[in-house]
Amino acid sequence: MTNIVVLPLILPIITGILLVFLRHQLVLQRIIAVVTMAIVSIISVIMLHQVYTSGIIYLDFSGWAPPFGILFVADSFASLLVVTSSIVTTCILLYATTTIEPKREKMFFYTFVLLMVAGVNGSFLTGDIFNLFVCFEVMLLASYALITLGGEKLQLRESLKYVLINVVASWIFLVALAYLYGTLGTLNMAHIAQRVAEAGQDPLLTTISLVFLVVFALKAGLLLYQWLPTAYSVPPTAIATLFAALLTKVGIYALIRTFTLMFPYEPSVTHRIIGIMAIITVVGGCLGALAAKDIRTIAVYNVVIGVGFILIGLATNTEQGLQGAIYYLMHDMVAKALLFLIIGTMIALTSESHIDKMSGLIRNYPLFGWLFFIVMCALAGIPPLSGFIGKVLIGQGAIASSSYVLLIIGFGSTIIVLYSLLRIFLSCFFGETIIPTGDETPMNKVNMAAMLLLAGCIISLGFGAELVAPYVKDAAAVLMNPDIYIKAILANGGV
């Protein structure tokens, strides 16, 4: 059953290549893409349960034992994120089948989405930091194609910033890899962790870790997030939703994995810097959300706030804080996907994006209006929805580590999130309707099904917290005790 580790990466790649040959058969492309991601979601759930019951599983390609071969590893942390990303992508693809224009579909839209999610899942599952770079690039190359798909002038202009930021980050990533290999002579994550533990994290290794911090901060939108609002606003709704739900989360994953497994020994330097960056990011995101009048921009700044808040959990350097970061990371992927789908649908229904130019939508679309209410409450951390559990655990971690500034800033941002989304809810859904009764565009049932599925996930993560908690606790325990990961990988092949 070890082969299951690589299936969330291989299946989307194979299907994406197959869809190239079905370019003009759009209905068949839609069905195959959605079914593939549904199958990947099921496989991911099976993999998660297997990891929880049997321990960390890994696959060595070509029979090369660690640390020499290409390695893919599934622990509870990686598996939880693969499950979440696969389910979210399935829902977004379902929404895309009715909203993406045929001209974009014919330009290999589904192929690029599947390649992007393959890069995302590969990033979560790789056990080699150079392969992490490769999976990052697969994900980013597909995202470059998606952000420019259709070739509209505004897309091309804003995509330049997005591409430039990520190219610079990738170059710094390569430099960091070169110094890391030159220092330790290995790129296998478990082997790196073993050698750092044996030799100690000296100032040179701490400096290298800070270079990785810069790289992954750029990828996650931590601190340097100014490119996010415009880059995430110009693509079609389905593409913007994929970016908001998945791309920054890979950077967050890399930060958590790096500073719990490979470089955990100088928290007074690394984790303090992460905490400072998280505070600045949260504050900047809050100011942006308060100042914005465009509902898409408000949604993007809520992504920025979420990035900072999750990394507060890492900065606390406690098991409870990590549990909260993992839980909130899963919640944020689902909730931001639903938020962006709702925002995109609002704009499609009214042809407006300014908060003051739409009102009364709940009269025309009552179920749609209450879906926004659900995601608003979840993102604000109102119990018993999904955001509540993560916020409480991160708060407990901050108290346990006496990080009261992180606690105050993090929970202060909750008020801003609630206020910014409440502005949209009261202004856009209540008041006099701008769409006369009888003239409204019927809500597409497939679109509504995709949003209802995501809302169901939000509710399930809240009400089903007891079912998810054992997996989250197991993931946090492995992150806080790197020896578990190291021994699982190197017990039979370590040097």
C-alpha cells in the first residue's frame, strides 16, 4: 500500500496529459477532470487513515533507500492537507464547469488545473527539499498559464508582478539549496534533520534557514503580500479561488515543515522573526480590508490576514499552537474557497464589484445569502463552525508560550475580519434590491451545489471536530517531535 503515497500526484498528471488530446470535447473534459479529483479525494482519505493507524508511510523510487533516492512521505500533517486540497479542488472544478468560458476551456484549462494540484499535492508529500522546489515549479508554471489564460490586457499586466515575485523567490530558493547541500551534503529532509540534530544548529545553518524563511514567506504572502490583491482579482472566479485556497497554503506548509523538522533549534531567532512577520502581515491585512471598497479586494486581504494568523500558531512553538495552525489551515483552505466563489457569483449576478453599488441580494437569492453568512461566521471564528477550533488552539498556544502580543493581535484581527465581511453582508444582501423581482438571473444549480459542498465541509469541520481532532493531534505530535519522522524514514536506510 506504499504506492498510495504518490497517487495524489500521479493521477492528476496523467489525466492532465490525457485531456490535452481531448481539447475540443469540453463536456468530456469537464466530467473527467471532476471525477479524477473526486477519486484523488477518496484515495487521500484512505491514505490519511492508513497513516493514522499504521504510522508514517513512504515510497522510494527505483529501490534507492533514503537518503539517496527520490522519496515521497505521508505523515498525518501532509495527508490532512492533501485531503483538504483535493476536496476543495473538486468543488472548484465543479463550479468551473459552468462558469469558465469555452475559449478558456479549449486552451487546456483543465489540464493546467490538474497540473497545478499535482504540484500542490507533490509539495505536501515530498520528502526531499529539492523535490519540493520541483513541485513548487510545477505548481507555479501551471499557475502562470492559468493567470494569463484568455490573454486579456489587465490579466497580462497584473500577471507580470505575480510571475516576477515567484521567479525571484525561486532563484533565492536555488541559492539556499546550494548552500544547504554544501553545508550538510544532503537534501533529504529527514537526513537534514538528523545531521542538524547531531551537529547542532550553528549560526551558518541558522542563516541558511532564514534564507528559506524569505523564500517561503514570498510564496505564502507573508509580509510581502502587496502583489496579492491585484493578482488574485483579475482571473476568472474559479482560477482566483484556486489561487486563494491553495497557493499561499503551500508556502505556509513549507514554513511549518522547515522550522519544525529541519531547523527547530533556534526558536529565539527563527520563530521570533516569524512571529514579527506574522504580526505585520495581520496588521497590514486588517488595514487593507478596512480601507477596501471592492468586495474582491476585501476577500483578498482576508487571505492575507489568514496567512498571518496561521503562522502565529507556528511562532508560539507549542504543540497546541501547531494543532491550531493545522486545524485553521484546513479551515482556511475550505472557507476561502467558499468566500471567493460567493464573491465571484455576486459580481456575475450584478455586474458590480463595489460594495456600495449592490444591495438586497438576499431577497432574490435567500439560500445564497445565508451561505455568505455561514462563511462569514466561520472566518470570524464563531462557534461551532470550523474557524472556532483553530482560533482557540492557537490562542492556547500563545498563552502557553507567554506570547501575549501575538494573542492580542491575532484575536484583534478576528474583529476586523468579522467587520469587513459584515460590511459586505449588510450592504450587499440587505436593503432595497437592485434586481427587480422576476428579473433576476436564475442561480445555476451546479454552482450552488459546489458552494453547498464547501459549506458542508465548514460545518463538518466544526461539528465533527472530535472526529478530526485525533488526526490533527497526531500531526502536531510528529511536528513537535522530529525524531518520529526521522526514525520512520531512516531506520532502514539512514547513514
